[in-house]
Amino acid sequence: MDSAPRHPPSPIGEPPLTRALLIGTALAFLGLFLLLPLVAVFIEAFRLGPGAWIAAITEPDALAALRLTLLVAAIAVPLNVVFGVAAAWAIAKFEFPGKAVLITLIDLPFSVSPVISGLVYVLLFGGGGVLGPWLKAQGIEILFAVPGIVLATLFVTLPFVARELIPLMQDQGASDEEAALSLGASGWHTFRTVTLPNIRWGLLYGVLLCNARAMGEFGAVSVVSGHIRGLTNTVPLHVEILYNEYNFPAAFAVASLLAVLALVTLVLKTALEARLGSGTTPSPSVREHATAWISRSTTSAKPSTVMPPP
């Protein structure tokens, strides 16, 4: 009797040599252009020992850069969540004039250089810009201050949350929300109990990508920050300054801190991808529970209309 093959044939039937060549090429590129530089960063960061590494990342300017980076991310990411949810909801649930234009504008930061976006803010808010003289008269600082850094970061991170949610909400349709609204639920109630459970994993995925880009942004922030040490330098800008000063051990130490944050984001991203791969649409039991809960909450506040028996 013939035994079953130990290795099932490939679905596309490619020769083993071709498969090995393609896999080897992909692994070689990853090792050469991704893993090798990453390992080199950590080797250089700890070349002088853990004490020098700790001293470099706890130096006052480095701590100020880290605080500013976290502050900018803490402002930019929630604003992107609000925009992303609103834009995805509008695009997925409604038909309106200019819908295609809105989708194109959301993708604009992907096709525009971050340096150009920084220059746009200079033209708007600089001393000789459109709004610069008025802002100066009001004592409002945008460029070379935290607001300018936040605006530049917002521009480059704008698509991440929206682009994760738009296809997800389009695939899910509007039937669940319409059912909740027909039962008398308010818009906020419907969003919290029906829409949010459907999109929560995609939303978290978009937040992770947005946060990673916000903390690692260099080009746009470099244009609008002014490179003021201890005040307007984010971590990527601080690494550049240390490198230009030939302080390589400190530069690699601070860069390794960014690499650690990136690795943490990668691990969380992989976990979310696995969760998304198992399906993001709630099971029928979850939908039924949400619908029943909405029905109870909307009918419990209504007076009884049952007439007493004669």
C-alpha cells in the first residue's frame, strides 16, 4: 500500500530550487539590510560597557529629548485616532460628494516627502510666512516650539489609523449599526457597544503603527524644530546631533533606545496581526448579546404600555 507523502506538494508546483532561491534571497536581504545594522547598533551602544550606555541615555539632554518625543506621541496619536475613526466612519458608512477626494487626501502624506511637509509649515507659520506676522503679534510660537513639532508629526502620521479602519469598516457594512439604531440606541451608544467591538483590533494595530512613526519621525520635525538642545530636540534629532559631534558611543546608545521601542512595537504588531488573522468580526453570540443589551437599555426607560385587564 502506498504511504502518504511526507511533504505535501506545493500548491503552485514550483521546483524546490526556485523555492529555496526565493526564500534564501528574502532571508539574505533581511539579514544584510535589517538584522545586521540592528545588531551593529547594539554592539556599538554597549562597546564601552553598560555604565556608559546608562550614562548616555540618562544625560539631561537625552532625557529632555525622550520626554519631548513621548509628549509629541501622546498628543499626535489620540488626535489621529479621532480623525481616523471619523474619516473611516464617513467613508465606509456614507455616500457624499468629494468622497474620492477625501480618500486621496488621506493618502497624501504617503506620497509627499516629510521634509516638504515641514517646509509647508515654515511657509505658513514662519516669520515671513502667511500667518507668521499675526502669530508673532499675538505672542504665539508655532515654529521652533512644541506646537510645530506636533503639527509636523500629525501630518506624517495622519493616514495610519484611517487606512487600517477604512477597509475594515467597509467590509463590515452598516447592518449592525442600523439594527442598533432601529432599536432606539443613540449614536454614541451604538458606537460604544456595536462599532467599537468590531474595529478594536484594527484600531489598536493602527495606533501601534502611528505611535512608531510618531516617535521615529525625523525629516519633518527636523525642519520645524530648530534643533534647540534640551527644548525642541526629539530622540532622532538628538541622535543626529551626537553623531555630528563625533560622540559615537552616546549616539548609538540613544539610537539603541529607539531600536528597543521599535522592537517592542514589532512584537505587539505581530501579536495583533495574529489576532487579526483569526478574524475581527464578532461572533453571532457577541452580536446577539450586544443587540439584546441595547434593546433592554432602550426599552427599560420607556413606560409600560400594557393595559390592565378589564
